[in-house]
Amino acid sequence: MRQLSLLVIILSCQLGFTQEKTPNIILMIGDGMGLTQISSGMYANNNSTALEGFEFIGLSKTYASNQLITDSAASGTAMATGVKTYNGAIGIDPQKRPQKSILQYCQEKGYSTALLATSSIVHATPASFYAHVKSRNQYEDIALQLSEDRVDLFIGGGRKHFNKRKDKRDLIQEMTSYEFVNSLKQLKSSDAQKIGYLTYSDEPPKKLEGRKPALEDMAVASIEKMESLGKPFFMMIEGSQIDWGGHANEMQYVLTEFKEFNTTIARVLEYAKADGNTLVIVTADHETGGLALTGGNLKKSLARGSFNTEGHTATMVPVFSYGPTAKAFSGIYENTAIFNKMLETLTK
Ligand code: MG
Ligand code: ZN
């Protein structure tokens, strides 16, 4: 009897030891989301942000291999592949050699993969995780690479780069291993292993102009889909247009895009807390606009900003982390270290 109960204890210990399974990784990138964008969004949201629920905070140095001020391609590539490269480069090093991305490493480990963006899916940030091209502007080449079965689930705009191409090919027809859906409802009811959802023909509009579906709904539906596949998953979720608000020097644009991203962070964190084996990292590729928070009113949830540039700036950006190995993301480091820390999570 005693031996039997000992066996039960040993078995239940092994079964209950969930940390043995490699964790899900959800990397959330607020494009152009510097500390001032976060602060402004927080004060404009009743002095609250989902980022307050994270365990560890770090700072990332964003510069490119050839310039102090990075673009989203070089910084996306740094986080995705662990190499600093030149502005405009997607998934290649300064010598133009293709670099394996964290998404690819995850696939080799048996992970399911997903990419979600509020820009087109061929835009620099998501492209850095699956494509290898000399210039971020090669949208049709990037779409062609995505069509080669590189990601299990993707949601974003840019349909025209797949089906209204100079080479007359229709990649949506060619991608026979995928089911293409036109709504989150269809996505939820699909039992396909690979799903594409191209939300707009071109770049999706601003949230202020009614962009749909909401990023938080995309995230929740995608997490459910990933869970249903029964494997650990890697997911990159981009709040793409915080950056575009900065380029436009429009505070309302920045605040509304941040608000949606913040809501998405809250949903993802809820999931990670319930799941117990999901690493969540929230960061930015760079700051945009040189935004200063120069006025406002806490009681009225108002934040007033002033911009210094219509471009990006070189200030460090924060990194928030939660879950297994989250502690490794505290401190000050290069943006390339985000790749290395994720990779270490896979091998722990
Ligand atoms: Mg982007
Ligand atoms: Zn930008």
C-alpha cells in the first residue's frame, strides 16, 4: 500500500510539473511605443495601463547597424533574428545573408506559430519574422515568402500583395494548405491547421476611422486557435499604428492606437496568468515622434503632447515581461538580446 501511494505521488509530481513543457511565447510589439506614448496612454486611460501587471522591466537599445536611429525593419530583424542590420533590411544581416528567426527556431521545436498586425502582414515588423529580403519595400516578394508555408496563422492587411501582383499570380489560390477566412467568426469555426485572414486589401485604416476587427479580439481568437492545435505556440502581436500616429504628429491617433494595444495586452496577460506556462514580452522597436508629455489633466484623463520630429528617435524603449524566464528580460541590453532571451527560453 505504501509503495502504491509512493508511486501515485511520483506520477502526480511528473504530471503536475508543467514547467517541463517549453512555454508559449507571446511577443507584443508596439511600433513606435516609447515611454512617453505609454505614459500618455496611461494618463488618458484613467491613470491605468495593463503594463502595470508585468513582473519585470528592462530597457532595450534600438539602434541599427548603420545608423543611430533605427527603422522598423532593422529593429524588427534585430528582435526576430538577433542580428543588428541596416535600415530597410528584413531578416538579413549587413552582408545580406538570411538569418533564422525566433519563429523558425520555434517551428523546429514543434511550436505552432501566429502573426497578428494592425498594418499589412507584409509590413516591416511582421515580415522580419518570416521573410528575408534586401528592402522592406519588396512587398510582393515578402508576400511570396509568406506563401511558402512559413506561419500557421496570420492576420493583417495587404491582400493586394497576394492577389493583385505584377507577376499576375494569385497567391491566395496557390496557398492550398491554407484556409482563408473573412471574419473572426469564420476563423473560430474553422478546423484548418493553417489559416490566413487578410483583413484589408491595402493597409488597414486607423482605429479612429473604424478599423476592424479589434486587435484584442484577433488575439483572443488566435490564442484559442493555437491552443486547439495542442502544441506550444509562438505568437507575435503588433500594435502597428502607434508609430503612424507619431509620424503624423497626431496625439489622438497615438492615444487611440495605444488604447487598443493596451486592451490587447490586458487580454493576453489574463490568458498567461490563467495558463501559467506562457512567456509574455511587450516592447517597442523604437520611439516615434520624439513625443514629450507637456500637459494634461489626471481627473479628466487628458494627456497633451508635443512632438519633436516626424521620424523616429534613438531613445531606449521599455521591455515588460511576465511568465517563465521573464526575469531574464530585466536590465539594459541591445534589442538583439530579446531574440537571445527568447531562444534561451526554448532550450531551458
Ligand atoms: Mg510595424
Ligand atoms: Zn515608423
